[in-house]
Amino acid sequence: MTPLSPPSPPPAVVCSLPETDEELKKRLTPEQYRVMKENGTERPFANEFWNNKKPGLYVDRISGEPLFSSLDKFDSGTGWPSFTRPVKKGAVQEKSDQTHGMLRTEVRSGKSDCHLGHVFDDGPGPSHLRYCINSASLRFIPLENLEKEGYGEFAEIFKNPGQK
């Protein structure tokens, strides 16, 4: 993170969704809405998936787009779910973020264009990337439910984890 001065105002919130804000407010919790639509951040070590060790797939809470696999999740010690890479190319978008007096790279959902978190270059090798993602932006699909919930194609990556 590179300090900047003065801090920039927060970017305009734009999510490409078929639902209206009112529909989303009915479907999401206030915290999920704040994080995804208002570029918020949830508290570390007090969120749903920071310590989840079950095998499965993490999807965009709004669109259902597959984002991250538990095979790429690691304990970063930050209190948020952290991943080394998205589950597939185009799953996420990266945008420059100069809020809070820092220069960071924001991660947004490729499909809904909503805020997920940030990516940093202090992760494990070989990429050294750490996708630090808010649990509020994610829905977890356990490995045993992938087929039932329409994500069966992703079950293959768990059969041969090194082949992903």
C-alpha cells in the first residue's frame, strides 16, 4: 500500500444488475448491501468465511458467478478470506482504488460489477497474490452440493487439484 495525500473521495457506486436497489435491499442483509453496493469492508475475524476450511466454491452473492475455490484459499492472518487466484479467467475485475489515503487494487465481480475486496502482492508463491475478499460478497457452495446447485462442472477441479 502506498500512502497518498490528500485522500480521494470514494468512487461512484455502479453495479451492473438486473435488480433494482429496492429488490437487492430485500434480498441482501444490510451488511451485504453495504459491502457490495457501497464498497464497504466488513470487520476482520468477525465474518462468515474468514476461517472456513471446508472444500467448495465461493460464488458472487448477487449473480451466482463462480469466483474462488477453496483449493486456492489460504490463511493470510488478516481475518478475511484470502485466495491466490480466481477460479477462472474473467471471474473478477481489478480497478485502481485511491480511497482512504492509499493506492490499492479493488476486486469487483466480473458479472455483477460489485465490490468484493482488494488484491495485494504479498501472498504465497508463485503468483504472490492475495485476493482479500469480504465474506459478505460471497456465498459458499460446499463440494457435496456443487452438482445439486448447478456448479457440477467445478467438481472436477477437486478430483485433480494440481490440474486446475
